[in-house]
Amino acid sequence: MSRLLIIGCGGVASVAIAKCCQNSDVFTEICIASRTKAKCDAVAEKWRASTKTQITTAEIDAMDVPALVKLINDYKPDAVLNVALPYQDLAIMDACLEAGVHYIDTANYEPEDTDDPEWRAIYEKRCKDLGFSAYFDYSWQWAYQERFEKAGLTALLGTGFDPGVTSVYVAYAKKHYFDTIDTIDILDCNGGDHGYKFATNFNPEINLREVSAPGSYMENGKWVEIPAMSIKREYDFPQVGMKDMYLLHHEEIEALGRNFPEVKRIRFFMTFGQSYLDHMRCLEDVGMLSTTPVMHNGVEIVPIQFLKTLLPDPATLGPRTKGKTNIGCIFTGKKDGKEKKLFIYNVCDHEECYKEVGSQAISYTTGVPAMIGAMMVVQGLWKKPGVFTTDEFDPDPYMEALNKWGLPWIVDENPVLVD
Ligand code: NDP
């Protein structure tokens, strides 16, 4: 029996809400609060008749901390699930601390205004000190460790698929299969086709910023940064087939590098078709991926936000997308003195997801773990004071929940490795 406040009502939130409604023994009450209340009302309406979960809605600008504290104090949730955007992470964490509730999210903090001089000074120092230049990193949220610890509250960071499930796979591999892990390759394959010439599977601004940035991986505890899309491999993904994939920077590498210092190399690869890459390169070359405002006919616009207006809304891709995703981790290491390799992965079918909850597999593979992370916290299975990523808890109850709630995993003890 618990009450969850869900912030944001986009693609990922819609699935997390659907899953909370399926899991009404745990989530007896939810409040969906977002910037546009009409979206919350529409989603609430969709599930109300078929769930025992009591659903209410509210309008909130999550950047307005006093208003959010008031909403939390009025609703009195057991935890807040942040499935808005990474820009809101710190404001929502501040509100949770002030109101005394647990915090859960699916992506680490990133500033909306990357030209803010105060932020930029800290960012440039970090680029120099650590050697990776992504706009997002964990330092901002790890800085809340002491405050959450003192308040006796849990902040669970990044409980989507990647990050989220991928990091739980690492904890699970370490607990059950390895004495030491030497290498981790995280592979994210989307074999789906939505029929559009160009569209992103989740928030275009976040997605395009991520994939157009330099790639990086961790080797012997140090970051190695490479130009965007400059390391390419082919992999034959079970149930999907042969795909091109490219090395990207990805947030879980940072947390895994800190929490599993024995691992000698951690890389992340994502599949992209040639047409996607051609479109992206062209948009970048003409400045459409820029986050810096420009004047257009006397009106200030941010190019990437304008692009978002032009692109298909990821939430509308569901009925058009066919094919499967395959996301997982390939490990090498040692067990009882012998060399060992392992692949743990999930295969998710876009059309099946749409049939079940009305969303494609990208939102599904993120929304299900968001609900599971919230369940771990409110049930007390994952509850310790402080700020943690998903690799820092017992993986077993989470892995069990993945099987139960729609993301079953497969273990292959003889996978092909990525060179
Ligand atoms: P969407 O853009 O579809 O939805 C974002 C939602 O947040 C919208 O409802 C939006 O409201 C709301 N929102 C934005 N700003 C505010 C604000 N200031 N106050 C309140 N609500 C606000 O994004 P997605 O659903 O695709 O992504 C949600 C999160 O999931 C993101 O953080 C993303 O990075 C993360 N993610 C994580 C993945 C993982 O595997 N870990 C994979 C994919 C996504 P409005 O409708 O008014 O715009």
C-alpha cells in the first residue's frame, strides 16, 4: 500500500503510470503532476476504469520548488518518481529533501541552459579533470549524498533501461557469475522501424544532444574520449539480426566505473542506421542541434527546440513501429580462476508493447524499470539513506520484478564478444 507522486507525463511516464495501475496492490494511489495538466487528465482517464489504483492529477512546474514542496506536503506521497526531464532533477531533489520524501529518477542531471556562465565554469573544470565532455554527469546529484543521508531518505538515480536495468545486470553478473569482471560492453539495439524518414524514439532534444556528442569509454579507471560516431562495430543481435553500432558516451559508465573499480574497460554501443546518421549530421552542420538561442524574425528561438516542434512526437510512434529492441551487457572476467564470458539481455517487441500499454518499446523499456525502481523503494527492498544508482543494491528482487512486469531477461554463457 503506497502513494506515489509521478512528475512528468510524456512517453516514459505514460508507461510507468500504466504499470503502476497494473500493480495496484503496491501502488494504491498515484498523483500524476506535470506542466500540462490536460495530458495528465487524459492518461488518468485512459486507465481509471481498469485499475484499482486511485489516480489524481495536478499541474506543476517542477522548477518551482516552493510550489512542488506544497504539492508534496498536500499529497503526502511515500516517494516522488521524476519522469520529467533531466533539467528538473535538482529542483525535484531539493523539494523532496524539504518535504522529507524519497526520490527516484531515470536520467542524471543536465542543465537546460548550457551557456549559463556559472554552470559552464564548473563544467569546463570537470572536462579537464575527468576527460569527458558530455553535458550530463553524476557530480551534481552525488553532491546531495550527505543531505539525503542525514535526512534518512533514499534517492535512487537512473532506474530506466540504460541506465537502470543495465547497471542491475552488472550487479547481478557480479553476484552470481563472476569473482572479478574485466570488461563490460553495454549494447543498445533498436531494430524497430517507424516508417518516418527521421524521428527520435524519445525526447528529441535529450536524444540528439546525447548522440551528437563525442563518444567516450572508461579504461583502467580513466576516460578515453573519441570524436562522435568514430568507433563502429557490427553485431548480430539475438532475435534482431546484424546491425551497425557506434560507441557513445553514456551515463552508467561513470557510476559503474566508480562502483566497480576492478573493471578494466567499460564501453557503450548504440545501433544507428545510415539514414539516421546522415540526417543528424546534416542537422548538426546547419546548426539545428544548437542549444544557443538565435533571433529569427525578431523572435528568440533555440534551434534544437524548434527542431523538436518539427519532428514527430515520440509518443505518436507507437502504432507505427514494428520490430524489436535488444538491450544488454556482455561481460568478460574470471570465476574460480577460469576465464568466463556472459551476455545478459532483454528483447522487447514494439508491437507487443503497443498492444499492452499503447506505447512503443523505447518508452516501455524505460517506463517499466521506473515503476520497478519506485516499487523497490516504497516496499523497502531498496532503501538506504543517501544517493545511489541501481548497481548499488541487491539485484535479485529487481531482476525478479523484470521477469514479472514485462522485461524478461536471457542469460547466454557463450556470446560472441565485441572486438
Ligand atoms: P517527454 O518529453 O516525452 O516527457 C517529458 C515530460 O516532462 C512532459 O510531460 C513535460 O511536460 C514534462 N515536463 C517538462 N518540463 C517540466 C517542468 N518544468 N515541470 C513539470 N513537468 C515538466 O520525455 P520522455 O518521456 O521521453 O523522457 C522522460 C525522462 O526519461 C527523461 O529524463 C529522459 O532522459 C529519460 N529517459 C531515460 C531512459 C533510460 O533508459 N534511462 C531512456 C529514455 C528516456 P509537457 O507535456 O508540458 O512538455
